[in-house]
Amino acid sequence: MPTYEYLCQACGHEFELFQSMSASVKRKCPDCGKLKLKRLIGIGSGVIFKGSGFYQTDYRSDSYKKAAEAEKKASEPKISKKGDKKTEGKSKPDKKSDRGSSKSSD
């Protein structure tokens, strides 16, 4: 239910009223009692989405979801039996052998 702003044109009293959208517009001022109330156009409030939904990808087809899952599994790094990640053919140079093998001849 929205909050509406009202202004009495007779006494200048301004107030907000929490009422349903289908409720009739109030005419009688609660301050002076005259029938000079006017409902103002307010700025409103921002829409707040709560929960786990409301994403554009939530309503994708089942075939799209299955293909995305398969792609995700294919891109995950492989883990060997020891628990180390495979380097897929890339080997790192041994730090100990690099230090001793590169001597500068001055």
C-alpha cells in the first residue's frame, strides 16, 4: 500500500496518509475540518526486490542451463590423486637449479 501526500488548501496543513490504491481520495482536512484537501503527486519510493530471484538468467530454458553447466564443468581445473592441480603441460623451473646454473663470468 502506498503513502499519499495531502495538502489542505484552506489552512496549509501537509501530511502523509498510508492507504490502499483503491481507496477514495480524502477531502476533509483533519486539522481545520474543511473540505479543501488536495492529494499531491509525490516522488514515490524505489522498488526493492528481496529474495533470490529477479535476474534475467532465472528464466532460461533447460537446454541453456544444461549447456552452461557442462561448460562450467569443462573449465574447472583438473585435480590429481594427490590433491595437486595439474599444470596441463606447463612446468615451472626448479628454483634451486636456476640459482646455481646461472653464473656470470666477469
